[in-house]
Amino acid sequence: MATQRILQNNRLLWVDTKINEDDKDTKHTLEHLKTIVHRIDLFTQIDDCFQFLNKIKNEQALIITSGFLGQHFVKQIHDLAQVDAIYIFCANPDRHEVWTKEWSKIKGVYNRIKPICEALRTAIKQTNEDLTPISFVTQKLENDKEQSTNDLNRLEPSFMYTTLLKRILLDMEHEPGAKQAIVKFCRTYYVGNRTELDIVEEFNRDYRADKAIWWYTRECFTYQMLNRALRLLESDIIIDMGFFIHDLHRALEQLHEEQFSDHHGPPLTLYRGQALSPGDFSKLEKGQEGLVAFNCFLSTSTSKSVSLNFAQQGSTRDKMVGILFVMTVDPTVRSATFADIEKHSYFGTEHEILFSMHTVFRIDKIVGLDKGQRLFEVRLTLTSESDPELRGLTDRIEKQIDRGSGWHHLAQVLLSIGQVNKAEELYQFLLEQKSSELDKGIYYHHLGMIKDEQGNYKASVKYYEQAISIKEKNLSPNDPSLATSFTGIGLMYAKMAEYSQALAYCNRALAIREKTLPEDHPDFSQSYNNIGIVYDHMGEYSQALSYYNKAVAIFEKTLPTNHPSLATAYSNIGLVYSEMGEYSQTLSYYNKALAIREKTLPVDHPDFGQSYNNIGLVYCNMREYSQALSYHNKALAVWDKHLPANHPSFATSYNNIGLVYSEMGEYSQALPYYNKTLDIQEKTLSVDHPDLATSYNNIGLVYYYMREYSQALLYYNKALFVWEKTLPANHPSFATSYNNIGLVYSEMGEYSQALPYYNKTLDIQEKTLPVDHPGLANSYNNIGLVYSETGEYPQALSYYKKALDIQKRTLPVDHPDLASLYKTIGFAYDHMGEYSQALSYYNKAVTIFEKSLSANHPSVATVYNNIGLIYCNMLEYTQALSYHSKALAIREETLPSNHPDLATSYNNIGLVYCHMQEYSQALSYYNKAVAIFEKTLSVNHPFLVTSYNNIGFVYSELGEYYQTLSYYNKALAIREKTLPVDHPDLAISHNNIGLLYYELKHYSTAKTYFEKALEIFARSLVPDNPNAQNTKKWLELVNEKLRE
């Protein structure tokens, strides 16, 4: 157990510029305070305290500050949810009595430490009562087909899991020295606190099982540690205090038997006063006639006045609601253990009835007790656990947990509630004990599962191999336990992209199950599911769906409708549909998975992170970016509660948020998230782990979009280097790397460099992928783009149509990828001057985009933009303006105000007005475009070149040639900095400046620029390229002028 833990629900912060720990008065004050709160944080600067407060989780802060500082500091911190109460400690209380009354969290002004200590003691007791962990379970609606019309008692998953913990701890035998773990920890934790250390030593010396109630009610470390651990499910403390929970329950059980075994009178009426947050009170109101479960040892009273006082105090707390629970308890109901503990309590408190952990009541009625709606009476009746849905699920979870030692049983429960690190500690502990070989095989298997969860795949494989080695020596070849370990190691190889190994192990597991199990046994669904995962990774989606659906068919026959395994299966099917681009199907399955998890898991279980993450990815693919970010941030919030800072799940979330920003065109936002991902991976993964290569690839992609091509190539080559060390030569990841490098060279205009990389990609894909794989279509498309860029449009169309043939055979008729390809083909026909063909393909693209995405989707805007360009080329300017305006309307509605696509629309509308010779309008739109580009893009971005050229052209038409020359030179300067010396765009810039000098009658200068343009064209393009031919004609005209 780590010593840097907080064992109390409150944290004390003392803020004063005059604090000096070497000062006698300060030492005296701290000694007094430590009798109430062990951990005290001292601050002499307001800013340091404020920053510290913002990092506090799962604690309530009590703050002592001086009157002088308080006047400035209180306004900064008063509304923070984690600030519970503030105490002013000063020499002259009268000076601060007035202003302090304005702040409800200020509980008093003091000039002595003793009354502050008394106030702190009261506040801490109130907080402990108020933070009692409670589950609210609303009654199931009668029209729900999954529920009978009977009045059923339904319990939340958190109750179910903590019930299992209780059952295990009560069934286990606890060794006589079990208390030593707690004693050892507390000796370290309370170093320097003489008061608490004396209590710890007294506990070590005098504790006996029959004194458990006395020690619990003493409200020292035993009470504080246990209640906090039960509230936060801090499993390591629950384990170490297992003996104490056992003894406390048995003591209450014995007293209950003594006090109530012959009870024949009316039910008892008991009371409890506390505060609830508005959120919890809302759940309570909505849960009338439902259930409330107290997931801890519960203190109640036979005195209404005592409890009402607690409720009234609770109602005075900022943003809290005071609750007086009035409980009707029939002692003959056997579901709950409780007793009058007056004679056994440390304080000898009259009227206290203590319930053992996890008692459930029905909510009968809620009545307001004040006009301000801050104090309520809630009437409860003790009930029993009779929900068949919950019972079925709980029984199944118990069946899935092997019956070994109590600790092994507990370790499996820890795994099921997401406490992975605690489970690992327990399994390592078990390996160090005297165990049979078969038990060790079981522990190694579970450690393999844990290392998988932690993202350490190599360590996972090692543990699975140890488990398999032991099992093969000690079990028959067809033992089901071997199949389980084959499955585990098979999935690890899938995650490591070693698919042949993965399939081999998964099929070995399936073969054993086919020989030993009935055909609808749940273990078959596991095998089918895992083989589906491997095929999914291989891109064989129809095979993957086939196996996933086999798994679901068995799950739906054999499991309850809300079983976690069904959630996993639905998620897997959703993932395949996502990869196929069928996003409505994807969301349907992901939401099915989420609905199950909401019914069966604690609210912050790590599996919710997976669901939120999956849904976020779908919304990203659908270009609904705000929704995507919302879900990815929900996932991060879940991980943050349970996982260490460097857990791979954080890397996944950061990566996905980076992806969203990248898709939004906000590359400067995307890059930090990708770098966070990389930072975690470099700390936790081996230097040749495939996930590192994926991150390098993603960062390369951002630099590619930012037109920082040298950086992009750097990261793409890093990815390639990792894959070369770990993967076979024809692995699909190589195809990804070669493809991305090809894209960079293509964008740099180095088409002769790009083409070999695209062909390498295609060569691998043709050897490793099915003939209809989407990756092949992508490669044909990219090769087509190279030929299109070099003006070889017939060749380009040949490859585009190969891609189209695959997509037509493999994708639904309204798949967005088909629309994208139609758009590309339209673009080729556009450049060939075949405008009717181009319009035909563009209209096909629009039809699909509107059907599969939405009418105002950015992809629709892109096609409208292209149609507008065609009509402009056809001199149909009214039509051109109409389409460009449609594109602009969509982009203004769906994109950030500085998005580059908006600038593209402004630019194209300017182009139309330019053709219509409405130059002032043209200039207005061109300037709007350049304003966005200059704000959002790097100073050397190619889009700025386009804008400068366009503005230069307008000034040229207006006869303002020196303005023109200024903009053309800006364009040329960027191209010379960013492009290879033989890039065709450089030739175009030289050509444009040559034209300008021709108009200025500076023919010799014009000739120099035209010749430079032709020199570049000759190196970069085929000889009959239209742009090169056009420059030749201008050079001939210049030569004629020079000969005149």
C-alpha cells in the first residue's frame, strides 16, 4: 500500500503569509490541528494555494486563512466545489465580522486555535456522514419488455460489486497477524503525529475481534480509512482491512441475534440526518418507489432530534440539501444485519443503531420540511434483494469467477470492476505463496490478462506462455483451460500485428472447444469473437462480421440481455461497420453496447471510456466534430479517475482528439495531442512497438497537411524504421508508410519520386490483400492522382476506374468513399475539358454525400465548389456563382470562421467576379480569402501563393501593374522557399511575371522569365503539357517584339 495516500475525506489548508514552521507558535498551532486532521498543507502565497485546490479530487477542503488575506482570497475560492468551509484566524476578530457574513462558507472568525479545532471536528464529522456512499435505483417502467410487471427491487451495479467484495471478505479465513499490514502502513503514514501513532500502537497491542465495534466508533484511523475506502472502492485498503470488516460484521451479527431473535413487536423507526448534493437529491426524487442502497456501515439513531440536527446542519452547507431519513425497519427481515451498539461503542452513544455494509431500503415518500426547499424528510422501508435480473447477472459473474482461494476470487472481482493494478498486486502476492503448479498456471494466465489491460503486450505474451507451459505439462491436451490461454495469447499476437500467430492460437482454442463443449456453449462465442478481431485487423471485414455475428448469436441465446460480453460483441460489430463507412449501423451497435454498460457497471468504470471513445470516432468520421470531442473528453474523464497518467488508454484518447482537430483543419491543436500520445508510448512501450510507428505516422500526417513536407517525411521514415525492425517485408503497415511517403512527394510536385512509392504500396497490397480490398482501391486512386497532376488524364482515369470497380463491388451504393471517387473522376474530366462528363460524376457524388452524410456536410460543399469551377470554365457565371454560394453557405454554417475551406470559397467567388470583370467585387472576396490564410496558415503556405496570384491578376486587369508585380513576387518568393527547383508551379510563377513585363513592354525581362518557366517545365512535365505550350507561344511573341 503506497504511503502517499489520503485517509480522510477532508484536507486542511492553512494560508497565511506569516507562516514559519520553525516558529514556536506555528509549531504549537500545528500540533493542535494534527489532533483533528493529519495532513495539513501550508501556503504563504495565494496563487500556490489556488493551484493546489484545483488539483484536489475526492476530498473536501477546509481552509484556515488570516483576515487580511481572506478579504482577497475568499472571492477566488468560495464557489469551488471542493472548498467545504473557511475559517478566519486573526488577532482582531471584530475587524472582520462584517465582511465575512457575506460568504456562506466562512464558518467563523477566531483568535484562538482551540475553538477552530472544535469547529473542524464538527465539520469533519458532518462531511463523513454526508459522504456516505449511496446508490439510487429507480423503479423499472412497466412498459419495458425486459421487465415483468411485478414490483421488482433493482440494485445499481456498484452495489452488486461491493456486495461481492463483502461476501468474499466474510467467507475468507483471516490469519491472526492480518492487522500487521495496516499497523505497518499507519506507522509510516502518521510519522511525526504523536497522537495518532499512540492510537496505532494501542490498536496493535489491544485489538481483538470482539472489540471491532469499539474501534470502529472511535472515529480514528480505523473508521476514517474504512469508510473512505468503501466510498472510493480503494481495493488495497479494503483488502488490508478485510479482517476488520469481517470482525465488525460478525460482531453486529452476534448482537443482532441477541437483540432481535425473539422480536415480535412492531417495526422499529430509525433516523439519520445528512446532506446530499443537488445531483444526488435529484436522483432521490426521481427514485420514489425505487430503492436506495447504503454501500457502507450505516449509523442511524432512535432519536429524531439528534438526526434532525445533522440534517439541519447539512442544509446550511453551500449548495447542499439537508435530508432526514426516517426508516421503518422490520427486525425479522433477514436481508440486513444491524444492532444497538450503545454498550459497545467507544463513546457509549445512546440511541445509535449500526447497520452492516450494503443495506437496501425502498423510498416511500419525500416531504419538504422548510419553505426554502433545503430540508426534506425521506421515508424509507427496509427491503430485501429480490430482483431476478440482478440475481441472474450476479450469479453469472460469480460463475465466471473460478472458485479458488478467497484471495484469487477477490482478485477476479477486482479485475471485473476495473481495479487492474490492485489485481496485479494480489496475483504477484499469490505467486510468492506456496501454491500448486496448476494454481500458478491460473495466476500467470490472469497476469497475462492484466498486462494486456496495461498495454504491455510483450509481458502479456510472456505470462501467457508461462501459463500454457504449466498447463500443457499438467492437463490433458483438450482441457478447456488451455483453450482459454490459447485465446489470450492469440489476442496478444493480434495486437502485435502478428496475424498468422494470432489465428493459429485462436483456432487451437476453437478446436479444443469443438471437441469438448456443446455447440451453443458461451466459450464458442469467445472464440468466434476473437477470430473476428483478427480478421478485422487484417481488413477482411466480411469474415470479421461473420465471426462476430456467430458470437452474438450464442451470447443472445445464453446470456442475460445486459451481460457485459454482449456489450463487447456489439462494440466489435460497430467497429467493422465503421471501417466499412456504414456509420448509422456503427452508432446503433455502439449505443447498444453503451446501454448495457450503463445498466451493469459502476458509473466511472473504464469500459465506459471505451464506449465513449468508439462513439467519438464515429462522429469524427461523420464530420460532427463537436460531438466527437465531447465523447473523447468523456473518455478522458473516465481514464483520469482510474488509470495511471501513462496508461495506453490516455494515449488512445489523446490520439483520437488529435485526429478530430486534424480533420477540422486545426493542425496546431492536433499536434500537441499527438505528441502527448507519443510521449506516453515512448515511456511505456518498447522502441519497436507498432503503436509508436502509428504515432509517428499520425504526426507525419499533420505535418503533411501543414505543408511542412520535410518534417512529414522525417516522421514517416521513423514509422518505416520501426516497422522494418518488427514486421515481415509484405506487412500492410509497410504499404501505409510507402503510401504516405508517396503522398508527400506528390504534394511536393516530385511525381517521379511519388510514383515508385505508390507502386511499392500496390505491390504489397496485391500480394497480401483480397482482390476487392479497399486498400487496393486507395492505391489505384493515388496513382491516378499522380497521372492527373502530370496532365496524363487518360492514364489517371484508367486507375480511377480500377478503384471504382472495387468500390462498386464492396461498398454500399451510397457509401461516402464512392462519392469521393466520383468527385475525383469528375475532376479529371473537368481538366480534360469534358465538362458534361465531369458534371455527371460531380452530381453522382453530391447525391451520395447528401444521402449518407447530410445536405450541409462539408463534402457536399467541396463538390458544389468544383461544379462552380466547371460552370466558370464554361463561362456560365450565374450558375458558377450559385454553386459557389451554396458551398459558402454550408461552410459558414459548419466550419470555424477561420477555416481554410471558407477562404477557398471566397477565393473562387472572387474568381467568378474577376471573369465577369467586376473587379472591385473580386478584390473584396480575394482579400477575405487572404485574411483567413494569413491568420491560419504558415507564412510560406501554398494557399497564400494562390491568393497573391489572384489579387495580382485583378490589379493587372485594373492596369495597376506595380501592385500586380508586388503580389506576383510574393507568390514566387514562397514557391522558391517551399518547392523543389523543378516544380511546375515555379514555372507558372515565372510565366505570370513574364506576362506582366510583356504588358509593361519590358520584353527582354519578360523573355528571361518565360525562358526560366520553360526550363522548369522541361524538367518536370511531359513536353506537350498545355501550360508549357502556352509559355512557348508567349516566348515566340516576345521574340517577335524584340526583333521589331
